[in-house]
Amino acid sequence: MIWWLASLAADALPGPGVTAAALADMAADGRLVSIVWRLAAFMGACFAIAVVLGVAGGLAIGMSRAGDRGLSPYLAALQGMPTSMWIPVAAIVLGTDVWSLGAVVTLGAVPAIMLGTRTAVRNVPPLLLRAGRTLGESGTSLVKRVVLPAALPGIMTGVELGWSIAFRCLVAGEIFSGALSGTGIGTVISRSRQTGDLTEMMATIIIVLAFTVLIDRLVFSRVQSRLRTRRGLVDAGLPH
Amino acid sequence: MSASVRLDAVTQAFARRGSHRAALAELSLDIAAGELVAVVGPSGCGKSTLLDLIAGHARPATGSVTVGGVPVAGPGPQRMLVFQEHALFPWLTVQANVEFGLRSAGVAPDRRAATADEWIARVGLADAAHLHPHELSGGMRQRAALARAFALAPQVLLMDEPFSALDAPSRDRLHVELQDLWRETGTTIVFVTHNVREAVTLGDRVVVMSSGPGRVIAEVAVTLPRPRVVESGRVVDLAQHVRGLLDEADQMGISAPRHGRDGYVSI
Ligand SMILES: Nc1ncnc2c1ncn2[C@@H]1O[C@H](COP(=O)(O)OP(=O)(O)OP(=O)(O)O)[C@@H](O)[C@H]1O
Ligand SMILES: [Mg+2]
């Protein structure tokens, strides 16, 4: 509705009807599937690496007081800055190709995941750690069997935040320079820039939006609700 | 398998913003291998602190703690602590919780399951084995924690008011069950409670502590025949005597003045 009114006011903005037509067009010639597919593959790969790095790093600093004191302020500062500022840097250092944007997207997500993991590890109830030790666990197997599962809901929060940062990074990268990532979004952006026709652009925005909503619905909220139900963090009127 | 426990002039204090707050004032205690000792004392007198020291979760400020002649260096499954709060892992089912320690000890999966099944059945949770802790009632959680401790066959079993959240009938049943298990396994048990009758029912000996900072003010040997129940007349009589000792200690002002808001709490 707002969109429709805005498109009446501003000539350059394509209305919902035209965009829908463009969307159908893109679906018909396979561009839609191609964008979604390449988007999923690119983000999936980058994000998987980011999660591994972030959780491992977060565990490491969460478990060591000295490491935490030394590193956390820098991490917090890093997280506070827009990660897209690394895009030009990476473009110059690593060249303007897929790898350079991939590195930025991956590393952009790491501080958030790391900080989330660290906080979650810090907040594991000491009683559970004691129980684990009394039952004969120590060292890495204590981490694996007690710390990690106990911290999982908190880690998931960091992972979600990391995801949104990674996504912002990706889009910023695409805007900065054409076909960086190979997802095809960049190509669309530069084409619209040249022709001044925003229809395809709007359609692509819709696709990207739909993609993020879908990921949130299918992955994050599902995992979160499973974690919460299993641990009794959802009040179901059970005895206490 | 069981081991003796010896505390020698142990003190413990907690630092809080520079000021020290004593939790235990020179406590010495000798527990023979295979003995079942009950410890009573008012709330906040340092009973949980005492068990923490034996379990190895904390080091004493001064003095020494030895189990089986060996100084306690850290927590381990030979000195099993049943916590005041159940401390079950919320992401695991009852079954997996009971198997947790067995897995740490490297027991094979089928033996693990068999042992866990046995103990879960003994505490009466057979049809709740697949539930998560939050799906259990308070008493059921406590029983699951008991099964988890017993399944490891520890040398010393440290129990911190394990039955205080239970209803009277299941508590009575577990009193009898605990005495049976103790006779069968021969484990050394230190049973902390603030319930004087429970202490007299279970203990070979009742150790009476003053209000905090705790010290041993009396030891009462209990020679009544087992299994005992809380209602039995002789248990009640002896409990009256122990209660008298506790009250006397407080009236004589043996308890040192304490800092902080939570003062003396009568039991
Ligand atoms: N981690 C801690 N930090 C500071 N003070 C503590 C800590 N743990 C215990 N204390 C203090 O030590 C004293 C003894 O506590 P403890 O938990 O051993 O009492 P308790 O005898 O087990 O009491 P209850 O019967 O209520 O469980 C209390 O005054 C308590 O405030
Ligand atoms: Mg206590």
C-alpha cells in the first residue's frame, strides 16, 4: 500500500504491478532460481566458516579470564563498526573477486558470534559445571558435554546476529562493485544504475527479502524454539 | 568400596569486597570408612560449605581434608555430591542424565543403559526415564539426581539436604531405601540436613553444628536398630535430645556474631 502510493508520487519508482511482472519474468527465465541458489550457496559457505571460527574463538575467550580481558574490548569495538568498511580494503588487498567479498562476509560475522558465544559460556550456571566435574568430566570433554550444550541458546542468539551482519555485508559489497560475489545481485544493481530502470532492482530486493525471511522462519526460529522447548524455557503450565 | 574422611582444623571464609566472612570456624571431623554420618545445623552454618570441601569444589582457607588418607585435590566421581538443588542437565533426559557419569567413566553403552535403568527403577522413575528435568516435579528431579549419584558407585557419597523438597511419604520410603543401599554398597555417606529427626533416623552418628560460622558443638551416637523410620518413638526421643543441644548452644551465645543481613535462623 505504502509502496503503491510512493510509486505514484515518484515516477522513477516502479509500482507493485510492474515489479510483480518483472518477478514473474525472472522466474520464467530462471534468473530468480539462479539468484536464490547462488545466494544460498555463497552465504551458506561463508556463514558456516564464520560459525566455526566464531564459536571456537568465543569458547576460547569465554573459558579464559586473561584472554577475555585482553580481547573482548577489541571485539566489541570491531562489532560496533560497520563491517562494510572492509570491502574496499579487501578489494585492494585480495582483488575484486568472489574470495575477497567472501572473506569480508565471513569475518564480518565472526565478532558477533564470538561475543555471543563468550557471553553464553560465561553465563553457564556454575552448578552445572560442578555437577559435570563431580560426575568425572574435565577439560575438553567438560566443554563438549556441559559448557557447549548449556550455552547453546545464547550461542544461537550470537549466530543470528552474525547472520544479519553477514547479509548486510554482502549487499554492501554488491553495491560497492558489480559482480563481486557471483550471486547476480551486483549485476542487477549495476545494470539498473546504467539504465535508470528500477523494476528489476525492486524485484531483486523482493527476492532477497523473501530469502532472509525464509531463512529466519526455516532455520533460526525453528532451532530456537526446539532448544527452548527442550529445556523448559517455554512455559507450558507444567509443575515446578 | 568406601573410604574414610578426615577434616583437620578446617576453616573457610569468603571474601566479599575486601571483608572476610567466616563460613566455618575450625572444624575437625573424623569419619570412618563405611560410616553414615548425619550433619545437622541451622541454615547458613556452613553445611554446604563443608560438603564442598570434601567434594573438592573448594579448598579450605586453613587445615586439611583427606579422603582415604589422600588429600583432596579436586572434584571427582569417587566423592559424589548430591546437590541441594538438583543440578540435572536440562538438555538431557532423565536416562541420559543418569548415564552421564557412567559415560565419563568409560562404561560400555549397553552396560551404561542397564545400570541407569536399574537405578531409575529403584528411585521409582521408570516411566519418566525419557522426560526432561523441566517435565518432572520437584521431588522427581531430586530422585533423578539421587539415581545419577548412586549409579556411579562412589566411595564417598555427600548428600546436601537431598530429601528436603520431597513429600513425606516418598521421603520415608527413600529413608528406608537409603539405609538399604548403604548396607548393600558399604559406601561412606555424609548426610547433611536441617531436619533433626531425619538426622537421627539415618545416622550412625549425628554431628551437631553451631550457627555460622559453623563448628562442631556435639556428636551424638545413634545405636538404635535399623532400618529406622522418622515416626518411631525412640527416634523422636533422641531427636528431642539433639534439638536440645542445638538450642542450648544458641542460648549460650556460642554462635559468633555474623555480618550481613541474614542472621540466626532457628530450625
Ligand atoms: N560463594 C559464597 N560466597 C560468599 N559467601 C558464601 C558463599 N557460599 C556460602 N557463603 C556463606 O557461607 C555461609 C555458609 O553457607 P552454606 O551454604 O554452607 O550454609 P548451609 O549450612 O548449607 O545453609 P542451608 O542449610 O541454608 O543450606 C553462609 O553465611 C553463606 O552466606
Ligand atoms: Mg546448604
